[in-house]
Amino acid sequence: MITVYDDKYKEDVIKLILHVQNVEYELGIRVEEQPDILDIQSNYINDGGNFWI
């Protein structure tokens, strides 16, 4: 199912993003290096955009 992001999914979304970046692509990037994913609402949705999960 695809749905619009809600903060109740925050931890799972962060885990998924980090897994793809670090396990699948071996980028070695930390969550602290990408503050946009810590506040998806402000960085993607509040400006009229959206974030689908």
C-alpha cells in the first residue's frame, strides 16, 4: 500500500532509508548527515510537496 507520510511512520522511514543507503549501497552515511529526513513534514510537505511511503 502506498500512503502519504505521517509522523507515526517516522522511525520506520528513517530505518528504511538508512538500510538502503548503508546496507544495499554501502554509502556509510548517518542520519545526522541528512537532517531533512528527521523532519519530513517541514522539509517536504509544508511547502506544498508530498512524501509518499
